[in-house]
Amino acid sequence: MNEVLVQTKAKKINTKALKTALNAEKMVDVFLPLMKDRFGDEVRIENVDVEILRQRTKRSVMRYRVNAVNGKPFEWRVIGKVFTVHSGEIGFDNMKLLWENGFSADTNDAIVIPEPYQYLPAMQMFFQEDVAAPAMRNIVRAHPTKEHFIKLARAIAKLHRCPAEMESTFTVKNHLLRCHPKHGFLVMALPKQSHLIDFIVERAYALEATIGNIRPAVLHGDFHLGQVHVSDDRTWVLDFDTLSYGDPASDLGNLLVFLKGKARRNIEMYDFINAFLDEYFKFMDPAIADRIPMYEGLTHLRRACKCLRLQEPGWEAKAIKMIEKGAEAIGGMRIAG
């Protein structure tokens, strides 16, 4: 196989801002105005503890434990995210949009998002509520129940029924642009798979052209088991950097690729998948189900591109399997005409 050098022009986060965000002493001064607005002028910060949750090229995520005094000692736990230029502002604005359209803490259905606290333009950073509940990803690794998947379905169905409207519709072209690197590099790296890669891309465009009018919905854009946290009395949906507007089948296709992968190792997962879909379609148009395979195919392709980007041991075999599964999924969807 010919070696392919993958070059990208991805923007990186501001290293100066990140350095400040990781400095506990400097963050005292950053947090103080926010805490005075929230808790009153008498509040005093004793110290700040910083825990790095995720550190990547485009986004770094920290958990802060702010130990303060306001009559008596208390701890305020906050999530902070540092982004590339403009990305943080977009993510924060998306959270505010959802907060104002049915996902705030006082909603009656107990399906919420973390409270968005503040965006700091100078640091390309925003703060949000720290959710003290396990992610579905961790629940599935331990002792999942059908009730967990029913809550998962209600959460994404609520997002898809959100009355907020976005400016533009997310299309197949946008999905392909999220491949990192682009699928053309995958063709260069795995030339024997080029016919399947081209099949996925061409069929996705052909399907999109013949689907006809659909009712667009607010999309999560990266919906998987890590994006929903569940407690006994509340369900949180997280991470809205890729919030968009388009076919709700897109979020389902992305999720089902992950769930079906787990089902191949644990047959019980098929019962959970069925429980999820049954609950989701109590709220949503059943016709959405017919379009899911197209997005499963695109998700498999995107994951294959990720294998190329990371180039971990055995990546070629993994990418080939993903390409094959993607072609199989999208090939099972009939083109109207």
C-alpha cells in the first residue's frame, strides 16, 4: 500500500488562552466576576482546582472545582471549554438557543441541557454547568436497562421537535465535509476500496436528490452515547458544537452505527435498540426510519477517514470493514424514481 501523508489546515486553539485556563491561580480572577453576578458581591474564592477532561487540537475541556465562601464554605463545579476562533461563541450561542426553547432547568419533562453560564471572547472559552450524572456510554458498559434507552429516545426526539430554527439545512455535502481527512485521501490510501468509497458518496447524493421534501429538524450533529447523561429524575443532552438543521434521520444513523457495533458483541443490545426506536417513533414521523441507512453509510465512511487520520496499528483493516459496512447500509436503501 502506498503511504499517504495526510495534511490538514485545521485551526488550533489559542495556546495563551489555554495556558490561562489551566492556571488555577489565574482562574480565580476569571471566575470572581461571574460568581459575584451569580452569588452576590460578598462571595470570596478560596482556591480553584483544575482537572483536564479532554485536550485536543480544536477544543480543550476542563472541570473546575471553585472553593468559595459566601457566609459559609461551598464548592461550585463548572465545566470550561476552550475552542478555536469563533467555535466557542457558536457553541455557546447554540446552548443559549436551546436553553430558551424548552431545555432549561425548569422544564416539566426533565430533559435538559447544562446551564450555559458565560462566554469569554478574549479566551475563546465558555463555562457551563457540570452535570453530576453518568453518561449513557458508561451505563451501557455497566448495567443498562430498556428504561435507559427509552430516556435516550425521548431526549433526541425532544431535540428533533425543538421549535428553534437554524439558518441553513445540513446536507450530504456537509456530512462529507466532516470527513477528516476528506474521503479522497481515503481513496489514495486504500485504492482497492475506491469503488466502495465512490459508491457510498455517489449513492448518498443520488438518494438525497430523490428523497423529496422532508421536515427539517434541529440536529445534534454528533449524537452518540457520550452525549446523553441520565440520572433517576433527569436526562441531560450535551455538546452542541455541531448543532445544525436538517434530516432527523442523520442523528439516528450516527447513533445506530455505534449501537449495532455493540450488538455484535452483546446480542441483548438489539432489544435495547428496538426499545429506543419504538419510543422515538411515538413522537416522530415513522418515515424517518426509511432514511436512516443513508446516514449509517456516511457515518461508516467518516469513521474510516478517522482511522486514516489516526493511523493506529491495524487501522487499514478497521477502515476497510467500515467502508464495507457503509456500502452495505446505504446500498440497502432504495432510490425512488
